[in-house]
Amino acid sequence: MSWLTEFVRPKIRTLLGRKEVPDNLWHQCPSCQQMIFHRELEAAKKVCPHCGHHMRATAQERLAWTFDDGQFTRIDLPKAVPDPLKFRDQKRYTDRLKEARDKTKQDDAILVAHGTVGGNKAVVAAMSFEFMGGSMGSAVGEGLVAAARLAVLQHAPMIVYTASGGARMQEGAISLMQMPRSTIASMMVKEAGLPYIVVLTDPTTGGVTASFAMLGDIQIAEPNTLIGFAGARVIEQTVREKLPPGFQRAEYLHEHGIIDMVVKRGDLTATLARLIEFTTANQRPAA
């Protein structure tokens, strides 16, 4: 080792300083494999500028994109029993909950907020797929009921973003009971004469699809969203037939009348604002 490497180089590094380069400046599109600069991806709301692939978004991002100027007020949701069955598989259920909460900074797989969309009051519930696969346990059921009550109280439309793998197995039959509970929540909004709008995002499957996700007055989906109850392979084994191309994707369901429209993420907020205007026009006093 010479004096250049032992003395001069460390001195130069000290004077200039070593800047750490973040490792999340670039993201790879899972569809076309192109690299996208993080600011470009944020500006495009996580839609690939090369192929148009809609990447999965967090519940917090959904709320920020939906409300006017990204301004909204989150509500505290009722606390559910943390581990009603004392469930354990490879890990304790309580440990899985703690890991998910530390990772997402959320109490569970749903966020509820209220604000304005296109200048009109609205209540929005957004599911978090990043929280245990968006599985629906008692906390999600409590969140949907709380959102419905708030919508009725404020006489505002209710918008739900779905993203889920289905019921939460760690809560057994209790998780299945959230299907009728969430259905009741949607009926509360409808019986009050208020719009109940569902936005299906990738993926929406299992018990969520079999309950509140398919009960909207208006059903919207993002492009290429996976929507279904059972998996395609299970269906093929059951019916013993080859499924058609694109089965269980948003475009296929739209063509067959299951959902009302497929809307790109960049147009979604304006579409929601327009739908609220249309569906609540007769409830506003004349000018």
C-alpha cells in the first residue's frame, strides 16, 4: 500500500463526501420489462409509459389520486378482535399482523376517508393488497360498515376500491361472515338513495368478489384487472373445458356485461367525478 491509497484517497473522500445513491430510482415494468425512472412512474400514477401496464397501487395512493388536490380526511376504524381463533400455522396470526402493520403502516387491509371528488362530497374505502394479500377479515368488514355509515351520515356517495385475494383464512368462519356484513353495508348506502360505486383493481378474487365487490350501482375496472372467484385452473378442472383467452380479465367481463366500464387510471378520477354528478343531480337543489 502506498501513501496515495493510505492517505491521499481517504482524505479526498472525506473532503468531497460520498453520496449514497438510492436503489429505488428505477422500476422495471413487470409486463414489458422496460426500466422507468421513479418520478416518471409517479407522474403516470404507476402506469407504464411504454406498454400501458397498470401496476398495483397502495390504498394511500388510491385516496390521494381520487380526492381533489389529494386532500382528504381519514377516519379511525373500529378495532377488531386481533386473533379470535388463536390461529397458528408456520407463524402465529398475531405475528403476521404485526409484520404487515410494520410494513404498511396500516392497522389492517382497508383505509376509509372522506373529502371531495370533482367538488362533490364522497366517502372512499380503499383496500390494501400489500396487507396480507388484501384478505378480508373482521377488520375489513368493520371498515366497510363504518364507511357506509359515514356516507349515509354525510349524504355522500360511497366509492370502494377492491384489491384482495379473498377471505382471511386465519379467522376461519368469522372471515366468511364478513361477506354478508359487507353486503349489508352496501345496502345501507343504496337504501339511503346514494350511489355505491365499485372500482375493481388487480386482483379482486375470492369472497370479496362474491360479496360487496359485485354489488355496485356502477362497476368500473382498471385495464387487465384479474376479477374472479375461483382460480382459472380450478374452474377448468371442474367444468373440464378449456377457458377462453382473457377469461377473468376486465375486458372479457366488460364484453360479457359483468362490469359497466373499463377505465384507464389516468381517466379514473374524472370519470368518478362525472358519475357522481350524474347520479346525484336530482338530489341537489336547483340553482
